[in-house]
Amino acid sequence: VIGLKNLIPKVDKFTYKGEMGKIGVLGGSEYFSGAPYFSALSSLKAGSDLSYVFTSDTAAPTIKSYNPELMVVPVYKSKYFDNDCKCTDEDKKMAVRQMIDRT
């Protein structure tokens, strides 16, 4: 326990939002929004200041409604990653490139 205490930065009146840690979680879809939400929320409870959820366009509104403390950013269109997608591999590569550019 004493060793862990040295790893946690001290908070004073001069620290600002983001100095105590930033976390980014990538995941989620229209039907699966719980895992990225709970991961991001856990990081806040563990002491990080800012917790971002990078998720699909269909999951973003749902995750935003769970907790206003989370920074929810829709970075990909879920249609490119569905099993029944009729997209080409090139379409999927383009979607991933766009996602990386936005983050």
C-alpha cells in the first residue's frame, strides 16, 4: 500500500482538469454500449480527470445519456463493422483511416 501511495499524484488547488489523467476507451455499437461505458466510468472512479469514449455513431447518444461526466465522441459508422455489411474491404479501410484521423 505504501508503494502505491507514491504513484498517485497529489491534488492541490492549482491543478486543472486533465492533469490527473486522461483515458480513452474505444468500442461500442447500437446493441453493445455497456462495456465502453463501464470501462470509462471505472477510470473516473479510479481517479482520472477526463474519460473519453470513442464509439460508433449509433452508440454515442445512448452512452452520452448514461453519464454527463464522460466525453463521448462518435468516431466511426457502425454500418462498416456489422456482420451483414455489404461494404468492400476498401470501404472498411477508409472508415478506419477516418476514425484514426478524428482521434
